[in-house]
Amino acid sequence: MVANLDTQTWLTDGDKNIAFSIRHQGKRLFQQQSPYQLVEVFESYAYGRVLTVDGLVMCTEADEHAYHEMIVHVPMLAHRQVRKVLVIGGGDGGTVREILRHPKVESVTLVEIDAVVIEASRQYLPTLSSTLNHEKLNLLIGDGIEYIQQASDETFDLIIVDSSDPIGPAQGLFNKDFFLQVKRCLRPNGLMTAQSESPWFHSESLTDLTHCLRSIFEGDRVHPYLVFIPTYPTGMWSFIYAAKGDIHPWQNLDRAQAQAFAERESLQYYNADVHLAAFSLPTFVRKLLSA
Amino acid sequence: MVANLDTQTWLTDGDKNIAFSIRHQGKRLFQQQSPYQLVEVFESYAYGRVLTVDGLVMCTEADEHAYHEMIVHVPMLAHRQVRKVLVIGGGDGGTVREILRHPKVESVTLVEIDAVVIEASRQYLPTLSSTLNHEKLNLLIGDGIEYIQQASDETFDLIIVDSSDPIGPAQGLFNKDFFLQVKRCLRPNGLMTAQSESPWFHSESLTDLTHCLRSIFEGDRVHPYLVFIPTYPTGMWSFIYAAKGDIHPWQNLDRAQAQAFAERESLQYYNADVHLAAFSLPTFVRKLLSA
């Protein structure tokens, strides 16, 4: 970390060799130590309000749309018949908000380990937490790993792993036992997506998770994709799509339907072209994942 | 700027609200004040050697391929018959290196205002400057604006504006008079590309340049595209493609030929899929450019 960056007015993410910093207005809007982590909300100058855990940026009001729209609408619009969804993590509410844009969805179960994240978002991130009281939402405070171990077979059309970095409480969300359970709980045509870090930063998380999912799902049913997220280190962020059945992430897309949805919902990042383009990986990323 | 970041070991780019920092090994490999700017080369930990002007990152060994491959091969492989190329800026040599991968090219003219940039690259960035002595290269030290004012009509198949930020010596490379000259000097089927900053950072440069080019070239012949560049602020960088004739940037692509080229040349970022995908803009970028 950049030891002498002024932590009173700058949030910094990164490691010992690179750093990404956002200036904020000094005072914390929210600050509470949970059993898991220090949860804070700041008012930044460039990106609106920022949610952090242990000082690391989880999301900002200005660019959270890229993350939440792309982790949700890519599988939703590939599948087209999603009724029942499970979200592991995602206590800020952004993922739930995007899922509930789809009228066919009948229920969403959110399992967030840290009630303080939900509280912070409810109080200070109203555009993210706007649907956390929705009647279709089953909001559970608990361990996603335990939840999925006890969940019934073939229950969900879509499972979204909206985790923080694979350190601290989210570590168990990056291993094979967990994803075996995810697959078991998916309906035969079910899909999953997970955030999978940056090809430039924590790249072993992306490669390990890709290999892990290829060993669980069939190899040609695992598809990493990329999104620009300026407030995450390096700005290049990855997600992984995996299908239990044969729903292909772009061959199965009804482009006209996807585009009409994006326009009707006034999405900020996702559109039908971006859905397809996100799977076109630069050659060095392809090589990283085939190694 | 982050006032108290340790400038002895960190390079920082950004503005008063966001910052992107790369740690280096302390000593400058190269440092010389030119008539235009302070030119330096550092050895960083995460991205290899870094060329800076006035303390801002121009390119790094680790991620320069994204920039240089995408500013060059997109127009080259759309056009497919490029013989004569003009590069304004680009004294590090990376753009020339990529152009000369295409055997049909007969001559490249590079006009770089700052001989010290070329000297720094020749001495300390051998992978970038590797073709600066090539027999097809006409290397001129001079003002690109003056050069193009005096150049003959319809001379080049491709003109690449490989400028630094639109402050300091590159300011005149972001205005209408300059691009009117660029169009004049293109052959009837000629193409141009220019780096055009980030939609998240200096976004007015991108919007102004897009509108400027649409007023010069026909509107449907101007196509912004996006590339992931982790060492530039926000990681999301744009280029603009403009065609004097009707060569369309992706409808005119021979995908098989483009992919074969990328593989033969062992490119690190560009491939035929990425060529197409780069033009799929997130909705907020589309809106920014249509405003």
C-alpha cells in the first residue's frame, strides 16, 4: 500500500506495486465494525458515495451500474425464463435491483453474511438498496456456504455469486466444494455468474476459478467475460458465466428482446451489443485462461 | 494530485479527485528536460519500464501492446491495402513497430516533435523502439501540425494521431484545423485513427473530438472504440476511427485474414473478435457521444 497517502481524504485500493485512489470529503457518512469487517460509506468527489469494507472499494454510485447490470442481465437475457434466483453476497442491493427489473422473476433469495453492509446501504446508498424491501425478496443474513449446503437440489434458475475479493469472509466462495453445491442447486437449465477479479490484478483468482468451473460444469459451458469498472484496480474486471444445461451465453440471446429490455429499463452500461462483445477476450486473457 | 504520495518511488497520474499510481525502483534510468517536457524512464515493479513526460505515464512495457496494436491493426485490417502511412507523435516507436508487421506497407513517415522521447525509447525501451531504424521508416523531428499543413493532397492511406494528452505540446492535435488537414492528405479511401482519452476522464476530449470528426468526415464514417489500458486513468481508453471513403471498420473486415495475421504475428491484445467487440460501446458512452 501507499504508506503515506493521506488516508483522511483518500481511499486507496491496490497492492504494494500499484494503487488506485479516490478522494473523498473527509468525513465518514457511516462507519461500523461488524463481526467480519469494517464497513464505511464515504462521499467522494468523482464517483458519488463509496461503500468500502476494510478500506477497499466495494462499489460507488457512479460506476456500480457496470458491475450490477453485467453480472445480472447477461445470464438473465441468455436464459430468458428465469423464475427463481439466489444471490450469495451482494448486500448492497444492486444485484437484487437489477434482477427485479425482469417481471418473470417470482422470487429472489439474498444471502448476505454481514448485516452491517445491508444497513449501510439502506441508510446511505438508496439507489442501490431501493428494492431490499421488495415483496419478491427473501433476505437472509447468514453464511452463503452453509445456506447452499442445505438448499434443495435443482431449486434455482440462476445463482449469482456477488462476492468481495477472495480474502476475508469471501474466501470460501472461490473453491470447488462451494461451486459443486451451486451446480447441484441449479435447475437442469440453470445458469450461474460470479465476479472473478481482474486479469491484471489477482489474476490467479480468475484462472483458478475458470479451471475450477471447467472441472465442474462442462468445459464449453464456462465463459469468462469482461467489463470496464474504473473504480476497481486496473479497470478491467471479469465475470464468469457457467451453464448446467446447454444455454449458450450469446447464441441463445434474442438480441432484439435484449435491446428492447435495456432501453425500456434505461440501463446505463448493458446493451445487446455489449452483451456479445464482453465475451471477446483480448489474446493475453485467452492465453491466461488456456494455460 | 495526491500531494503527499512519495514521489521518490511512486508515479502518479490523475487529477485532484482520482489517482493511479505505479511503484518504481527509485532511480531514473533516463531523465532529460527537452524544450517541450521532462522525459523520464523508470523501472516499475508491476509493469516493466515506464516512459513518462512531465511525470505522466505515456506507456509501459507490460501493457503498451493494447494501445499500439489497437490504434494500428484496426484501421490496417479494415483497409487491407495500406501502402503509405503517416504517424503524428508516437516517438516511442510502438506504433511504427506494429505498422511494419504488415508487409504491404511501403513507407511510414513518423513526425515526432520531441527528439528526447525518441532518444529515451532507443536507449531504454528496446521492445518499443525496435524498428526505429527500419529502411521503410522516414523519421522526422518536427511539428506534426506544420508537417501536415505542407504535405501534399491525397498522399497517405492511413494517418495515425498517436498523441499525448491534449495539454502541452499535443494541444494542437485536438482541433478542427488539424483534422481538416488530415482529411485532405488522405487518399480517397484513406483512414485515420487517433487516441481520444477516456470516457471517464477527460471525457470532453472524447466528445469534442467525436463531434469535430463528424463535422469533417461524414457522420457515419466516424467510429469511436474502446480498449482496456490498465496504466491509464480509469483503465477505459478510447480511439476514434474515421474514413474518408466508405471503408467500414468492421463490415469491411476479413475476419479470417485478420485472425491469421494476429496469430502469425503473436499479437498480445488484438484478435478478430476483439476488433469487432471494441466498437460495441456501453450505453453511457453512446449517450455521451450522441449528446
